[in-house]
Amino acid sequence: MLSKDKMDRINELSKKKKAGTLTEAEAKEQTQLRKEYLDTFRSTMRDTIENVKVIDPEGNDVTPEKVKEAKKNKFLN
């Protein structure tokens, strides 16, 4: 997860962009911070999905094979 300071900075830059006062240097910083945020989000989401186990009402494991493979590959690396 991104630090509170970085999240605050993303929001601050977003407000400046909406106001039309964003400088070129700040636009580059905003792009970099957004990329970092998305990378962190995707990584967290991937980890969450790889650790999900789907059970049907009868108690059978119906986790998609793709998720099982991703989990297996993660532990092998």
C-alpha cells in the first residue's frame, strides 16, 4: 500500500490539474505517482486472487484452474 504522504500528494496534484495550475514537472511527478499506485494496487489484487479458494454449496473446491496454477507457480519461484 502506498504511504499516506504519497496518496495525499496524488490528491493534491489532481486538484491542481483540475484547477489548471499543474506545472510540467508536477505532471511528470503525478504520472510517476499514479504508476506506482497502480503497480501496488495490481500486486495486492493479484496476491488476493491467488489466495482465494472457491467452495461450492456442497463443499467441493471449484477454484478455477488458472488461479490454482498461478498459486502453484508463485510458490515454485
